Amino acid sequence: EILLLTEEKVAELMKEGEQRFLQYLYLVDIPEKNFLALTTDPEFLPKMSELILKREAYKIYLRSRYS
């Protein structure tokens, strides 16, 4: 369910413009190479949403482990 909600939010961000979406990816800390690899993928939204969720979960893990 959270994956679907993330997909919706990613789609909304993309509608706001490419620059806004790229700023969000920078904020979430998604590497440019990962983003570029997905740009031609027909499953862009689900894969990008999964990548965002994994990155956020990893940041939470690191904070809990090292703070």
C-alpha cells in the first residue's frame, strides 16, 4: 500500500516539472546513475518508488544504528 502511495506522489512531482522532481531526488539522495538507468524503463514509477522507499528505510536504519 505504501508503495502505491509513493507512486502517486512521484507522479505528482513529475507533473510539477523535471526540475522539481530532480530536486526531490537530490533531497532523498537517489544517485543520478540509478535515476538515469530507470528513465527508459516502462516500469519507471514502481521501480523509482521502490528505490525511494529503500533509500529512506536505509537512512532510518543508519540513524538508529549510529545515534
